[in-house]
Amino acid sequence: MYKETSIYREQLGERLKKARIKAGYTQKQVTDLIKINQSQLSKIENGQIEPSIETLGTLIDFYEINANWLLGTGMKKTETAQKAF
């Protein structure tokens, strides 16, 4: 079963905020370093908008986090999944 897009957006924002805080940065510091708008990062963290693929990749690299964790995805090791590889 697939989650609704809004649930992913909320979880994504919450996880990005956790990653930022764990890394010890303020929103202002992050946006100055990776050159995005502070209001954009705030809206992403609050689940109001989704980041572009480019911004998402930049944040994953900047925070040094796992994309599967951030997106809340990952394949379960089932027989079907194993056959796909």
C-alpha cells in the first residue's frame, strides 16, 4: 500500500529538520551555505512544499544522510524483491 503524497511531504520535512538540528545548523546557516532561499527551506521542513530533485540531493549530501531514511522508503527483503536483483 502506498502512502499519500502529503504524508511523505510531512515526513520528509520532519526528517530534514531533524537532520539539520543534529548537524548543528540553523536554517539561515544551511541556506547561506547551499544557496537556497530560507523561506523555501522553512516551507520544506514544515511540509508545505516539496523540494526539487536538485535541492533534495544537495540536502542529502550536505547533511550526509541516507536517502532511504529521509524518504521513508526501502524494499523489504522478500522473495519477490530478491528476484528483482
